[in-house]
Amino acid sequence: MPERTLQKILDEYYSLGINNQIDWEKFYLYSIITHSTAIEGSTVTEVEAQLLFDEGITSSKRTITEQMMNLDLKNAYEYGIKWIMQHPEITVNSLISLSAKVMARTGSEYHTITGDFSAAKGELRKVNVTAGIGGVSYMAYQKVPAKLESFCQKLNELRKNINPKDISSVYKLSFWAHYELVTIHPWVDGNGRMSRLLMNLLQWEYGLIPSKVLKEDKAEYIQALIDSREKDDDSIFIDFMLNLHAKHLQREIEQFKASMSENNEKMVDKSLLKLEMVDKWSVKPTLAEKLVDILHFMSDKSQITTEELVRHFDFAPTTAKRYLRQLTEFGYLEAMGGNKNRCYKLKEGEL
């Protein structure tokens, strides 16, 4: 069963302490945001999103609309996480407020024969919409307010009665809420982002690891929504999301283990190199440790200068020069250039 598989993977995830890494929550959130907007057509990468969010640096390769879409969703998540942790009643108005944040800078004004409304203000649609070219029409716009009100009432009742320790049930609730909201399709734009946002907020409310839908999952994800809608069976989508979440967590576990294994190998290499310096060159252990750190700093560089060493390690220039000279004399480095433009590179096979 997908519930048992997910629980087993979650147990390993927590036991490894992956979620306790520095800035894990921040980068996990950035990943959720980047992929959620990517499903809607954004081409902003995770690295570009980080620069945009942390440094305010925009990318010349991406449109302003794409970048504003990411900033809006980030603001919506940050607001939503604080809001949901107060365990409020989820109402039509609170969903409208969330939608207004999601669409703040990219939402349009609509002037139709049925009335005016603003996506930027999170207002409910006053037009009928279909699921793409040749797609099935969503419910008539006149039915949306009452259906959304009914959805909120049922969601609040389920939240009130759920056992927070029953992790599978909480995940199923969040996936059900996602499916129901996107099926109602209350807005003319941003329904996918809103549905994934609500799903994640419900998971945050109960202290779970939020689910990601990666851009690579888009085809299968949309197909699961279509299959559930056509067969009027929300369990199709719920089971799909349980399996998808388990798959993503398993991949993170494997990446974490590979990273730890690589780090352990490096630690062993550094210990052996330190012993070699102490035994072969009669270097004091404290000095050997500093010299080994320099060699590992250089391991992914073609060459370095004294100035780079000073900046990275905060050495005095004379100290940096002495260390580089010693490493050259020991045969680990090769000096190139004259006194004014001297640089150093690792000798082949020395690290």
C-alpha cells in the first residue's frame, strides 16, 4: 500500500536528519515554489529563484512576468505558513486573500458581459473556463461561490476531526483538498498554484514534510487529475500523490547518502594526507592540517594565487606565501610565473 511505503520512507528520512540540515526549510520551500510556477510555464531555475529571493538579482534570461510569478508565490507561501499555523477556519474570503497574493503582480482585470473582476485581487471568476483546447469545461461560474463555500465547510470539519498523528490521513486530506479546489476551479488563473499552495499549507499545519510536484512530473500529474475527474474517483489522484511524494523523498535520501559517503571519503583522504606530511616531512600536526586544507581548497581549481588564499582563509600574506612555498618544496604544488604574477597549481596525482 502507498501509505505504508510512504511511512517507511519518512521514518528513514527523519532518522537520517535530512530535515535538520542548515537552511533545509528555506531551500525546500524555494524548490516547491520554483517547480510550482514551472508547471504553469515559468522557466526560472532554482538557482535563479534563490538569487531573486535572497539577493534581489533578476535574470536577463527570464521575462519579468516569470520572475514576478515566483516572487508572488513566495510571498503567498510566507504569508500562508504564518496564517495556517494559527489553525484558522478556512473560508471563501481567506482563499480569495491567498489568491490575491499568488496573482498580485501577474493577475489581469477582466471586463465581461457577466461582470468585471480582477485576478490580481483574487476575485472569483465570472466566466466559464475549460481545461485547455478541447478540454472538459469546469463547472459554470454561477455555481462556484456555493461550491467553494461547501468545500470550505467540509475541509474545516475534516481538519477538526483528523488525528494529527495519523500521517497518511493528513497527507490524504491535503491531496483531497488539492483535487477538490482545482476541480472547482474558482479563479480564471492561478488555480494550479493555489491548489498546490493549499495542499502544502495543510501539510505544514500538521508538521509534515510538504509535497513537491516537480516540472518533470507535469504530464503524469495532469493525467492523474484528468483520470480522477473523468472517473469521478478522487482516490486515483490521492494515490498518485502518495506515490509521487514517496518517490521524491526516496530520491532525496539517496542523494543525501551519496553526499555523506563522498564527504566521508574526503575526510579519510585528508587524514591520510595529514599523516603523510607528519611522517614524511616532520610537520607538526596543527600545521599539517592547515596545509591539507589548502590542498583540498585547490582540488577543484586549475590554479590559485597568494591573494586568493589570503581572502579564503584570512591568512596574513606572509603566512600564505610561506604555506605555498612549503607545499611546493614538499612536491604537492607547482609554482608558475614570476614574483609579481606567481600562481600555483596542484601537481598531477597529488590529490
